[in-house]
Amino acid sequence: MIVNYPELAVKELIDEVLNSYSLKYSDTCKCERCRNDIMALALNNLPAKYVVTDHGRIYTKAIYDQIGGKAQVIAAITAAIQKVQKNPRH
């Protein structure tokens, strides 16, 4: 199966980042619509990195962790939260 690794990373980190952000900004909406909008915006601002095998996924995860990829994903999610918070569609 072909997988875009940043999508896995966003899915893995979205709850953590949303919860952390909502501690500072209590008006942060975490409904399904806003959550999906946040994920879509974040993914549109991250470079695609497709993998096919588990080995490729592990290798890509290691590279992401070493070169600040996790920070890049968190920054993309945070920027998306801010944008959705200003213009919620629910």
C-alpha cells in the first residue's frame, strides 16, 4: 500500500497538538469538521513523502525525526489550527 508519510505524522500528532493549543486558547474548536480542516491545511503545507513498505516507513520516520521533520509537522498543524480558528466552517 502506498502511504504519504506526513499524513501518518499529522494523524499521530494532531490530538497532542490540538490539546496543547487548546490549553492556551480555550476557544479552540476540536469538532470533527475543524479537525479535518486542520489536517487538510497542514498536509497541504507539508511536502509529500510517499512510502510503500514498512521498511520505507521506518526509514522515513527516522529521517523525519533526525532533521526536524516532527517540528515541521507540529508547526504546520499549529498554523492550520490558527487559520481554522479564525475562519471555522462548522
